[in-house]
Amino acid sequence: MAQNRLIKQRQDTSPNQTQSHIKRSLRKAKEPEIVDGQSADRRDYIVHFENVAHWNDWDNLEKTQQLIMSLKGNAQKLLSDVQPSQMNNYSYLLEVLGRRFSPVERETAYRCEFRNRRQKKTESASDFGYALQKLCLQAYPTVHSEAREIYVIT
């Protein structure tokens, strides 16, 4: 009976899916960095975490558990306020982290900083451009990237 299921599973799996699965199972797993909520930008960390999750082929439950284990300090303290029924909800945990480390009020401060940002004497043009792009994303996170590009240029 188990052999029949294996044969059926092989029939349902395309050669490309099988090769992809074999490649993923042979490569070395990556661990996400530990985050304390102070030393790294939340958005940058989530991009890093999502890339690690994709590399490791994690489902949402595993992403949730890995995210919980990668928190320390102030970021970990947030978990004490999360209801046990929500502890396995990846989207909810991202929302909690977002509310704490990227509150809406902070966007106003970023907008002010973005409008007043000037190139430093020792700063290269590319470094200044990168700083403006990052500030613009923090100041206007819901604005489409093409519109933000216009903000940076003008």
C-alpha cells in the first residue's frame, strides 16, 4: 500500500519538481540572524528572514517557529503579550513586530528627516542616494516604488 502511494506520488510529480526537491534537500540549510529590535531595521531583517525561509523551503508554521527563535531582547519581550492561540500565526507575529518597531508615528519623523537630508561633505553621491532611498522607503512605505523614486530625484 505504501508502495502504491509512492508510485502515485512519483506520477504526480514532474521531473523538474523532483530535481528541484533533490537540489533543495542536498544544499546546506541557512540559519536566520538573531534580531533584538534595535540593531537592525525591521524591514531589512524581514527581507533577510524571508530569503532564508525561501532557501530552506519553510512553510508558514516553520517560519513562525524560526522567527520566534530568532528574537532576543526587546523583540523577544513582545512575545509575552501574544495570545497562545496567535503564537503559530506568522502574519500576526509580523504585524506585532511592525507595530512595535515601525509605528506609524515614526513615518512622520522619517518624512521630516527625508525633506531635510543633505549630502555630507565626506559622503559619496552613491552613498547619499542610497541613504535617500532608504529614508524615502521609511517615510512613505505604502507609496509605489516608482513614485518614491520621483520623491528622491526631486
